[in-house]
Amino acid sequence: MINAGHLLLLAAGTAVAVIGCASEEPSGPVGATTATVRFVYGASTAIDPAVAQAFPGCVQGVGQTHIHPGWRDFVRVGMQAAGADSWEITFQDVPVGGEQRIRVSDPNVCAQNATGAATEGVSANGVTLSRIVDTPGSGIEPGLAFSVSADGSVTP
């Protein structure tokens, strides 16, 4: 015969088993957790001699146009020239669902920004990025924010 104590133990054991089963299910979004994003920056691939002469420290500090992706702790990643007026790079590891931040650094922008951080002319998967946000760099530097879905759709 089962007494009240046994029923209480049986109920507690069942609750633990149910909770244990529930915690084994995958957490987070179903499907892809990263997406491929192609960034294009529409700007000259040649350094303007007038900018280099007027802002030599900035131009030397920036070097070749590059990008700092936030999901990679804002490390410097070189962009590839794609013609005379375009830089490109593709990342296959951009996290989906949350806000992502990037900073594009261009020596020709030193005339407008003391660190060469560009906030115009950048697109992600064909969508122009327009939301300016703070990013870490030489202090706080302007960057751009976006989010991407698993299918690669970008929201600026």
C-alpha cells in the first residue's frame, strides 16, 4: 500500500524527470545561427594625395581600407578593392537575430573624421546601412549597426 510519504516522493521524482527532459531540448533559434553577409563600401580605392598631405598621421594609422566586425571583437579585417570606387568583403559567420556593429576605416575619410571611420556608402547584402552607432577603437568611434536573418535579409 502507498502512503502519503511515498506519493510525495513519487511526485517529486516525476517533477525532476519532467524538468530534466525539458532542459535537454535545444535552446536558441531553430535553424541557422549565422548568415553570410557581403559588405560593399562605395569609395575610391586610391588614397587622395591631398588628404594624405593634410592628415598624414590619420592616413598612416588607417592604412588600407578595412572593416572592424563587432562579432569578431572589432578586429581589423582588410577589404578587397573591387574596381576604382568599391571595396568588398564577405563574412560567413555573422550571428543572426541580434544587433551587429561594424566600423569601416578609410584613409580618405580622415578629412571628415579624425580616425577615418566611414559612416556613409556601406551596404550589407545590398541594403544601405544608415544607423550610426558607437564602436570601440581609438576611443569611441562611429560605426554602423544592422541585423541579419538566417536567410541573409538585412535590416539597417
